[in-house]
Amino acid sequence: MDRRYFKQNIPQEDKLIMADIKILWADDEIDLLKPQLIFLKQKGYDVATVTNGHDALEEIETDPHIDIVFLDESMPGLTGIETLEKIKGINSNLPVVMITKNETEDIMEEAIGSQIADYLIKPVNPNQILLSLKKIVDNQRLVREKTNMDYQKEFRSILMEINEGLDLEGWVSIYQRIINWELRLDESESTEMGDILNMQKNQANVEFSKYVKRNYKDWIVDRPNDLIFSDTLLKKKVFPHITEGRPTFVILLDNLRFDQWKVIEPIITRNYRVEEEDSFLSILPTSTQYSRNSIFAGMMPADIAKHFRQYWLNDNDEGGKNNFEDELLTNHINRAIHRDMRHKYFKVKNIAQAREIDDKILDYTNQDLTVIVYNFIDMMSHARTEMEVLKELAGDEKAYRSLTRSWFNNSPLWSALQKLSEKDVQLFITTDHGTIRVNQPSKVVGDRDTTTNLRYKMGRNLKYQDGDVLAVRKPEDIGLPSTNISSSYIFATEDRFFLYPNNYNHYHRYYRDTFQHGGISLEEMICPIVRLRSK
């Protein structure tokens, strides 16, 4: 194999910029590129050279330190395009600069379609090489530095607002700003700033929990017009926009947090335009049994249990707790919309049901309203608790978002939505509640009938740590049913999770760092409701 390495020999200040950047240059006429290679050496780059595509692939497979590849398009044997495809199969994120003798349209279209980072035309000017390298290799560093600088400027502003006594609109704004910074720091791969932001989000949840504890009962009793809760979501945000002649689809993704919505938004907006992005507050407990039944019934859980006892099961009752959403939705529509409205409801709990929806989605465009509940994200969060491999794949918030995006991009749901986008349809994306990654255990003692959820408990004679919970001794005060006269509820605040004294250490290790819901946090309570239209 014909290869040469040029070691760095440059001033210290330049090393700070270009240190440890390694280039692999593949060209069958590599000897004619000596001036360019010397130029790169003088600029501080480490360059390995090969004369054919096969050797290039071998280098990439055996040397994990290669940062960028310069690839001749017209090499004999394995062509540049063929080599490029194989490189992407080995490492899809490795930047490749295609070098070609002419800018032939079909060749460049094929190369660009294979995700080249840049291309240069022979004879290659050294300054063009440097410009390309700076654009590609330095881009991540520049983005990271700019993002860090911008966040440092806003850190104090967010901190001051958190401690100033925000109203609910202010808390929604703070939460969305924190999410925006999380996503920007994800892209810039700034670990240090990510840790600082996580600390700031934790502090925000401390203050938000205090805010909810002070106000939640009054919100439920007084019902301010500017607040949208689970039970008023459809009435205020969906039903007013349903019109005859334009099918409306509501996709409710169980457990979808605002940050997860933001990572799938770029996928959805390829085919849909966002007409309104808003939020609503999930009722307590932030759990499917309570919040989603409330959404479809248009009622608080206590009213469902009172007026539709056949559709409500308490926590400890046998049977599925969300088996009557279709019936509750139908009744809600009949009460809220004073005209005949054709509608259908579907619940997707497995891949077979998902594929059936994908196959038949266009059949539902003859309905005024189609509601589809998708349980995948909920199942993913539970599976992550129980499966070590998923704990590895979704080890932190960034990885959890990435897994959500990957699932959605390859899901039958996205396939169905792409088909729908060819029609004039209205689409709503929403959820019933979010999740939070729990870290702080909080001891609870209750009788054997106490509910098992890690973020809320309902039972009699509960003993708990006062500072860790919102305690409600009269469930009817916040619109919740009770199984008997002495039942009370407690809701975990911040990132706490409830543990019994028995086997405390075992369950502490098992549940710590898992995604849970049912309690009070920004992630669980502030939920997205997004209205879109096909392009």
C-alpha cells in the first residue's frame, strides 16, 4: 500500500485550532498531489494517503482516528462513487470530499445523493482545500463555541426568571426555552454546557413544583379561561377547527414530551406546515388512566366516575383502565358539537395494528374526524426500565430523543402520514402526559390497597415526607374520585420516585434513572398540542 504520514510541526497557537485532525486522501495519482500534501502538513494536518478505493476502505475500517476523507471520483477499479457508498456503510457520519476532473451533472447528483460533505474540481487549489476543511472540520467546533457562548448569556436570564415568581404562561415559555437549548446543545455535542443546563432544568422543576403545589386546587375549582387542561383540550383546541369537507386527524402519542415533539417536527414538516403550536396542562395524576380518559370524555375523572360509572375503573379495580375511550369520545362529541359528525377512533398497541392503520389510512378521509392513539413511546419508556439493552440505547435524555426520532422516521405511522399529506387534511399531534427521568427516592408507607405507581399514590393512612409531595386529602377538591371516604392522593414533585421501606435498596437501584410519570414536573405536565395542514 502506498501511504505517507505528515506529522504536525506548527506553532502552539495553531495547534489549538488544527490539532488531531486526520485526513485520508485516496487518489490513484497521489504522487502528483505532493504540493497539496506539503501545504496541509504546513497547516498542521495529519494526512494518510492511499492509491485506490480498496485501500481506502481498509484504512477506514482499521483506523478510528480518521476525521475526513478526500476521495478521487475517477480511480480505476473501485470508483470514487462506489467507494463512497461503501464508506457510508462503514461510517455514515464520516465526512467525504469528492474530487473530480469535471462537474458532470449526473456524477455530482449521484455523489450528493450519497451525502458528500463537499466537492472540489481538479486541479485542486490549496486554498480551496483549506476552505473546505475549515468548513467541514471546524464547523462543529465553531457551532459548539457559538452555542456555548449564547447559552452562557441566557443562563442568567433564565435563572432570574425562574426565581421571580412566574405565571403559567411564563413557565411554559421557560420550559420551551430550556428544551430549545437542550436541542441546540445536542447538535453541538457540548457535554459541559449540557451538564449545566441539566442543573438549571432541575432548579426550574424545584420552583415549578412549588408553583403547582400553591395553585393546582384553585385552577381546578376556578377554571381560568386562559388555562387549557386535559378535560378541555378537545373542546378548546380541536373541535373549533373541524370543518365539513376537510378531514381532521388527531394523533395522540402516549407519553410524548415537548422535546420529543421538537425532534420529530422536522420530519413531519417535510409534508405538513405548522399552523399553530400550543400547550396544555395535563391533570394530576399525569398518568394514562386519568389524563387520557379526561381528554376523551371532556370531563374530570370524578365526573366520569359519577356520570359514566360503567366506563371508569379505579386504580385497584381489575381490567384495563382505558378500554372505553371510544365511547367517552362519542359522548363528548355529541355534547360539544350540535351536528352529526362522522368520526372513528383507533388504538394502536402493536405493529400489526400499526400496519393495518397504514394500509387503510386513506379510507378514513371520508370521516370528519379520525382519532388514533399510538402507544409506542409509552411502551418504549416501560421497556427501557426492564431491558438493559434499551437502557444502553437510551442512556440519557439526548439518546431518548434520538430513539424517538429514529422510531418515528421508520414507523408505519409516518408512512401513513405521508400518504395523508397528499390529501387536503388537517392534522393534530398531541399527547396525554409526558415523563421525567427520576433520580431521588422518597420513602412512603401505605396499606396493601395503596396504588403502585412510582410518581403518585392513592390510599388510606399514607405516611410520606411532606416536602417531597403535593398531598390532597379530599380528592374531590381536584376532580378525582376516591374509593372510600378516607382515601387521599400524594404526587411526587421534581424528579422523585416513591419507594416502600421493604427492599428499599433493590428498588432504588432498579428504578433510579428510569422514565416515569404521574407526578409534578415540567416534562410531565406541560404538553404539546400542534395543529398542522398538509402542504
